[in-house]
Amino acid sequence: MGHQQGVLPRWARPAILLCINCLVFLAASLPFLAGGAPYGDDHSAHLALGFHLSKLLSSGATDFFWSHSNLGLPLFASYQPLPSLMTGLLMALTPWLSPVFTFKLMVVLVWASLPVTWYLGARWLGMPQGRALILGLLSLSLRSHWHVGLTLTSSAYTGLFTQSCGLWLFPLAVGAFHRCFIRRDLRWPWASLLFALTLMSHLFIGLLTGIVCALWAAFNSRSILRQWRTFALHGITSFLACAFWLVPLLMTRAYLGGLPWLNETYDGWSLRQTGLAFMGGGALDAGRWPVLSVFALLGMVWAVWRCRRHRGLYALCLFAIVSWLLMGGRETWGEFYAKLPMHEHVNPLRYLTALQTVALVAAAFGLHAGLHACRSYLRNQMALQLGMTGLLLGFWIHQYAHISTIFRAKPTQDTLLHRVAGELASDREHRFMVGSRYGTGNHFERDYLPMLADRDQLQSYALGYHATVSTYFAEHIRLNPRALRLFNVGSFLSRGVDDPPRPFRFARGIGPYRIHRLPQAGDWGFFDLVRPGTRLEGDLRALRPHIRDRIIDSFKEQKVLVLNVQSGAIPNIVEDRSNLTGPPKGKILETKRSPLSYTAKVTAEPGAWLMLKVNYFPYWRVEIDGKKMPVHHVGPNFMAVTLPGGEHTVRWSYRNPPAQKWGAAGTFLAGLGWCAFAFGRRFREGRKTPTRETG
């Protein structure tokens, strides 16, 4: 299309402003990128996981297990796969870059380009260009006391990396749904593809996307009913695209961890508390004048006055009401909340993201209306242009100052943790542990240090509570030799505390850190010979306190609790009545391990059990001299196999199901094929369209 000389096309001004906004973010992030390991609670875990996946992908592995955290995690059994896999793949493809830098670059690029996706999503939803541009620019302007929603501190302070990836895709998925089924100017597979990508980036943001699309479909029911076959095909395709991940997740839910604690955060807020958080400015303008809150209020008034007959307004209001109610959680709705589909283990405070999104849209309406009013009453164009320029400059200066303040990284010259890691790496046959009471409870010591040392650490709060119940047992471990043997702990790390916990002995000091070792740890490892003891049946999460009370006393007699997990069942305990006491006769002769397997050469009496002190999951298989054997699930959440007697080689290996691998490959190829087909078709159509001559 031709344009008058000297006149910019309509898309150019938003593109220029969004590019400047992106450059401001990148400039403010330069000290963060130039530094060392990033701050942000969960960042260390996401960094370590991405690095682990890069090693697996580089070796050609297609099975995903991570031993460094919480007694061993089956990856993506509960956690969304896409951001971590993309991080690992990028690290594998750029071995010349530091993994720390690669991860931080991904964090920065996601946030720096987020206003672009929000602008595009708003345009796809039919929002006018000016209002959509304001929404995009405001998407990084929220300031909240609670670092879990649509705010930069959710990443800089809390480290919610996968949530930011979901938020990046969220407006595109909703906008594509609108274009495919309401405007009908986009082919429906785009809606399926973008929804699947959003869901696989962050499960909760995918849930929000589903709620928004369902409400929008309800308010446009006639259009949906006219194309119900296409709509049904969209739903089926979206599910099939995620099936390789969702189906195994649903089939193994009995082994997931769930919410850590039912406190104010995880129990939900009262409806009054949520209202006060927004009315008082704490949810939108923490630490500053309530500018965004005022514009959001003005936007709501303006929308009710000017758009009261628009279906979009009613859908947005209903979305806000639903989110406000669901944020009440168990605090407001009791156990009814847990019975809602996909909500038993959802943190209700996550719905703050939805309410902040609604407020952001309202603020964009309010600010756009205010600017339009200024343009109507002020006739001096020069003054208007200067005012707009000053407003944008002030906005970007404010953004620059905020971003450079909150995104922080360790100094590159700080090598203290690397020196500690070098010492810990000398013993990879035992786990080490840290503890808040002893000055080593932060995310660097729980998650980043195991990555540096390539050694398993007992317990972390990142990822683990979602993925395994074992975090509960590791958190409440008793510091006595028998319990430490059960969990295969050989070292303890403290900081600024000279006296170690009683069973440990001081080994070495590195700066303020103290490494303490357990002298008798050389007598054990990841394997132990045991006998079957008391049997426990029922829901694994309900059995946790019973297992915790019995495991150490049982292990004193070298017996293990035998678990029979039945999801939702009432606990049933069958006490051990056997007269066998003491450890079974035998000896573990040799052990080996790899990222996906554990091997032991053992001699033992017939009927003895060999226990592997790694989290049980249905994808583990065990072979004795190459012959597959049944796996016993034993307490706290480990595995065992019955030995036939004599000398044998026992090998445990983690294998994702072949159907899951084929499904993942099919999803990837189908998505890639559709993109190639759609862009190729558009390119061919563009070449066939004659260029309009301009005079």
C-alpha cells in the first residue's frame, strides 16, 4: 500500500513507541545481565532445571528426571513443560554462553517484549489502536505489595519465570480466539495452537485463558452455535496438542505434592480483604501515588457510561466477579473450593493476576479518555505534542529507575558459592542439606548451589511442593543418624554458625560458610538392604502424618513401610506382625549412577528388599540381571525390589512412556507444519495480490 510522502503508516507510531519501551527495559537490565546469579526466589530453581535439561538434551536423552531437588523429581509430572524445555534447548544450542546469562536473557526478553504481545492481543480483540497502545505500555507499570500477579516483582522478587511466559502468551491466545470465532478473519488452528502454548507455559494462566474464552463464547453464543463443529474441533485439537503432558499428569495425580501450607496465602482472602487491596492501592500502586488506581476508576466510570451496551464490557465485568469470588479460596468457600475442577491445589492468590488484568484494561480506557479530552479542549498542537513527549519521557524514566532497582544479580566477582560447591562436589554419593536456622535457607543455597556442585540437596521450596509429597518429609526430617541414613544425607552447610547440628562434625570453613560432615555416612549411600514392615493404604497426601510418625522407628529395625496408594481413599494401617528383626544378611558391593539410572551390585539372602532412596514414580523400572521386576512403593516415598538371593546386579532406570514421547513429537511437528503452511500460503497470496499504483 502506498503512503503520502512524509506521512508514517498507521502501524509505525505504535511500533516505534513499543520498540523504545523495549530498549528502555533492556538498558535498565544491563547491570542485571552483566552480573552473576539472579535474585528472585524461584529463579535459582528454574536456572538449575534449565541447565540440567540442557545437559540431558545435549546427550540425546528423551527421559526427564532431576535428582538434585527434593529427593528426585519426575519432571513435568505437575509442572508446565514449555519454558523449562525452551530454556534447556537454548542453553544446549549456545554452549559458548554462560547458562546464567542465557537464563537471565530469557527473563529480560520475555518482560521487555510483553507490552508488544499485549498490544497485539488488544488489537486482535478489536480495541482501537491508541487504547491498545496504552494498554501495552501500562502492562509493566503495576506495583503491588503481593509479588504473584501481573507485576515485575513477581519475577524480580519471587522468580515466577513460567508465569511470565504464560502472561506473554495470554493476550495472544484470547485475541486469536476472538478473531477465529467472533470476527472470523483467522483460521481456527491458530486459536488451538496459542491456547495450547499458553497452557503448557503456565497451567494457571492457561486456566485463566480458558475462563476468558468460555465467557466470551457465552456472550457470543449465536456466533459460536453457527460454527459449533469448528468450535468442537478447536477444543479437541487444543486437548490433543497438550495430551502428551496433560494425560500423564492426570493419571499420576495421586503422587503430586499439592499446596504446602494452608495459611493466608494458600487459603485465600476474604472478599472484603480483596476489595480493600484494590481500593487502598496496594494491588496496583504500592509505594507510589495511586495513579493507576485513579485511571482504573475513571475507566470503569467511562466504560459504564459509553459502552454499557457492549458485550465486551459485560464479559469483562463477569470475569472480574468470577475471579474475585475464586480468590476467596477456602477462606470464603470452605472445602467447596477444593471440589471445583482443577482447583484443589490452586493458590487462590493467583487470581490477583486476573483482577489486575481487568484493572489494567480499565486504566487504559481511563487514560485514553483523559488524553482524548485534552486533545478536544486544547487547540494548541505544539503544546499537546510537548505534553505527550514529556509524559512519555517521565513514564520511561520512572520505568528505568524501577527496573534497574528490582532486577538484581550477584556480583560476578563473588565466587564464594563456587568455592563451597567445589568442596561439596567431592562427595556426590550422599545428599547435603541446608537449614534456615543455620543461616543457609535462601534459594542460592537450596537450588543454585546443587547446580554448581552437581550434587543432590535434600529439600527446596521451589518446584518440589507441586511435584512430590516428599518435600513434606524432607522439611520435617529429624537430625539423628538413623533419619539421616534413611534420607542419605552426608553433609550439612551452615553460614555464620560455628556449632553444627549434633550428629555432624566440622570439616571445613570457607568464608562465612561451614561444611559439616557425618563420620558414619561412609557406611551407606543411595541403597540399603531392608525388610518389609507395616503396610499403609490410602491417599498418599492423607498418609503423610502417619508415615512421618512411623518411618524412623521402623527403619531402626531395618524395616520399611509398604505403601499402597489409592487416591482419595481413607487411610488404613496394617501393623507388621512378623518376628523377623535386624537387617537382612547381605552386602552392597558396588554402586553406580547416572542422571537417569541407579545401579547396585549386591549379595543378599532370599527375600531381602533392596531400597533405592529416590522418589517413587510409576515411570521407574527395575531390572535384576536384565530381567524386569515389580517395584514396591515404600515409605517415606521411596522404592524397593525383592531380591532372589545370591549376587545380582540391580538397575533402576527412569523412562517416560513411549506414547508420551511420540505424542510430544507429533505435537511439535503438527504445530511447526501448520505454521509453515499458514505463512507459506500468506506469502503466496501476497505475491498474487497486485500492487496498487499511486499517483
